[in-house]
Amino acid sequence: MVLVAKDIVEPDFISLGREANALDAARQMKEKHHGFIVVISSKGEPEGMVTEWDFLAKIVSEGRDPSSVKLGEIMSPSLVTVKSSDGIDSVAKLMAERGIRRVLVTQDEKIIGAVTSRTILRRLEEYVDKISTQIARLQAPLF
């Protein structure tokens, strides 16, 4: 059994336009327990991401008023995406190499959700438990 991105994708994510203010965005993140927002263009296409770290580093630490900061000002414009058919091992490797905690998952060139480091850890634990159980059954005496 090989896990791929579509097996562990979290389909629920927040997307807002670049003109949305950071305070409203932070309130939505808190309400939905999300650590990031996908910033979309006026055409509805993803163009960046804002994470909780962006709020700390670009607003709080600089003493800025979040109600006057637009997401377009603080977003990271380089989105990291993986295909829904990519193996979890390659997704985890990409995240480790880039030093990121989340990637967007695409299928037919559309974002279907995100994979986070938390999701990978949780699913790997389930996977290891399942494999361990199967190994234990195979090692049990036949009679």
C-alpha cells in the first residue's frame, strides 16, 4: 500500500483575495483552525500564501495595524504544489528540502487541498501501525 497526496489531502482551506485585510484573515484562520490562507487573484487563481509566520514576522513584530495590512503585502508569492498522484515520501522530501510545512495539492491543474506536515505525521503513524500489525500476523505460528 503506497500513500499518495490525494490520500492525505485536506480539502478544506481558506482562500481570500489579495485586498483582504490581515485582521479579517486572522479571524477566519482562528475560527477554522487553519495556519495558512491561499491568496487568489481577481480571476480566482492562486497567486500566493500567507501563513501564521507571515503574521508574526511581517505584522506583529513590526508593530503594524493588521486591519490596514493587505494580504497581497505579506504573502509569499511562490506556491509549492504537488500532484495528487505524488507519493507521500516525495511530498515529505520536498517539504524537508524547502523547509516548509505545507504544500498545495493539484489535480487536473486545480487545487484540491493541502498537505501539511501534521497530516503527514498523523497518517504515517497510522500507516506504520497498520504495517506492524500485518507483520505481526505473518510472524505468528500457523498452528
